[in-house]
Amino acid sequence: MTLNDILSLPELEGRLLGEAKTRGFVTAMASAPNILPPEEWLPFLWGGEEVAPFKDAELMESYFQTIIDMWNLYRAALLEGSWAWPEGCELDEAEIVNQAARDLCEGVLQGWQLTRDDWEVLMPQESQDNALLGGVLLSLSMLFDPETSLATLSEQGLEGLDQFEEIYHAIPVMLCGLTQRGVALAEQM
């Protein structure tokens, strides 16, 4: 059973993060410098409630396995430098990026909140590494909310549409680089 199959079940509708947000959140967990045990972050996929919204234990097990498999795949890809936008996350001429890409960015940003302390310890405000972290977060934020970003750029006299395409294409490299740097710093601690 695929993630989309599970998410589309009527009894789970609206009770779990959508596919792109889930992929973004798992990407954030897989990119974290220190590995968090799944039991610490899985509940965020259903809104942080203590009890998972599954009535069927087999279905819950299948969901957990799908998420863990995704984490394993993403962690390896991030560390190898081969992570790419998941299928369906694309540029969009009218909207800059499509809803799936926005949702993925939102999921990454939500997941980052959970690992924020780890990142801030390894990449303190005044460090060069903090500029890398800040650049990745700013880029994700710009793609998550391109209208606000465009308005801000416009207020500063800049036309930014070309930059969004560059940012979109740079996100995989940026996330891989950030993950690799974070893991290297964590290993030095």
C-alpha cells in the first residue's frame, strides 16, 4: 500500500498530513544533524495527538513502515547528494511553484521547528554555517509563499521571477549540502 493509498482512505481523510507535506516533514527529519527516534516525530504527522488516528493496527503498521522507508531513502539520498524534488513537485508558470512544491516546503519548515535546537547549537547565529542554514530556510520560505516574497522583492525594486526558478533548482543541492554539513558538525561534537 502506498502513502497516497493510505492517505486517501475515507477514515483517515484530513487526519494525517497530506502526501507532499509528509514528504517535506520526513525530509526535515532525514536532514537533521542528530537522528531523532521516530516515536518523537511520528505523532506530528497526525497533528501531535498522543493517539494515532488508526483503527486498524495493520494499517497503522503499514503507514509507519512507509514513513520509515521514506526516511531511510531520503537520509541516504541527502547524505549522498542525490536527493531530488519528489514527483509532482514542479515549477508552475502562473503560480511560480505548484501546490505540491509549496506543501513540501511547508512540511520541511514544520519539521525544522522540531530540530531547530540541534541546528542552532551546531550552527550558532554568528557562525558561517548559520548563513548556510539561513539561506536554505529563506529559500524554502520563498517557495512556500512566493506571493509575499514577490511583493517584498518588488518593494525593494527587484523583479524576482527568475530567482524563484533558480531557487527551485538549487533546493536539492542546498538540502544535501546542509545535511552533510550538519552531520559532519554533529560528529565533531
